[in-house]
Amino acid sequence: MWVLLGVGVLVLGFVLRLNPLLVIVISALVTGLTAAWAPGVGVAELWAAAVATLEAFGKAFNDSRYFHITWLILPLIGLLEREGLQERARIVISKAKAATAGRLMLVYLVLRQATSALGLTSLGGHPQMVRPLLAPMAEGAAEADGPISDRTRYRIRGMAAATDNIGLFFGEDIFIAIGSIVLMVGFLQQAGIVVEPLQLSVWAIPTAIVALMVHGARLLMFDRTLERSSSAAEETEGSK
């Protein structure tokens, strides 16, 4: 049971809001050391366990190094933001009178879910789409009726991030070659249940449709919330 101390370290680190990467590494080291510890085990054995844990980290990083290629886009996004990408996106969408924050995010939800269902999961995402484009455009649409508060601005950003998550999560399971489908097929086969990947993909479609409808309704309701907030702000300014 001592190996569960690693979970405790993980929870404590997140509660204290420490660096997540540092917390995970320390938690893994604690788990590796407690798994190797036993009465009579010396310092040399514990040191060997720590080295083996770090070697496992290095091997996992090396085996999945192609995943880290996506980080190369971050300097490009930073350069675009420095040159005013967010401001231009906000200005462009604010000129579209029919656009609202909820409608804009609803369109993005449909596109995100459709492209994820085709396996194009990299077309969206928080760093490359939500932060530089979707969130500023949604803020610009909300600012078309007047200035918005910081609280409203953060709510729009949170809803934009949630929209991307939901579109990806429920759309990617429709794609037959996604990792989650392969994982479920393997797990079921170990339990003696033989299913084809296509069967799981087909049964993911109703869930994706329901998710689209539910979150789409939330986005339209979010528009009404923004309208009420804007009206309340105008009344407050008028009373002053």
C-alpha cells in the first residue's frame, strides 16, 4: 500500500498549485522508491530504483517524441499574437452584426466535431486555435453591444476552451483509427468480448449528436446570459 503515497503527492501538489510537471515527476519517483522499499533494503537499492524510474521516463519520452513536434508551433503563435493577431480577429468579428459569442462557438463546435470525426484532430486545439482566434473573436462579438467586464471576458474564454474540448472528445471516437477506439477494442478482447472497431465508431455517433445538441443549447443560453449581463451593465451606467 506504500506505493499509493505517489497518488497522495500528486493530489497534494495540485491542491498547492505547484508546477504540474514537477509534481508528476516527484510522484513517479515516490511511487518507484516505495515500490522498491522493503525492510532490509539499502541505499544502493533505492538509488537503483530511482535511476530505473528516471530511465522509464526517458524511454517513454523517446518512444513518443513525435508527439512533441506540435510544440514547435508555439513560437509561431507567439509571434502572430505579438503582431496583433488577436486584435485583428476581434475587430473583424465585431463588424459582423449577426455574429454573437454563442453562435460563433456553435459553428466552431460543429466544425471541430466534424473534422475530429474524420481524424483531423490537429486542426483545432487550445494553443493553436482557441487562444489566438476563437476566444478573441468571441470576445469581439460580445463587445459589439458595448464593453464587457473582466468576469464576462474570462467566462467567454472558458466557454471557448470547453467548446473545443467537447468537439474533440465526442468527435474523435467516430474515427475508426483513433487511439481510444483501439484501446477499447483491446480491453474488450481481453475480457473475451470480440468487437470490430467499426462497431464502436458507429455507436459513438449518437453520443456525438447528443453532445452537439446539449452543448449547442448551452451556447445559445450563454448568449442570453451575456445579453442580460450587458443590459445590467448599461442600467448601472445609466443610474450613475
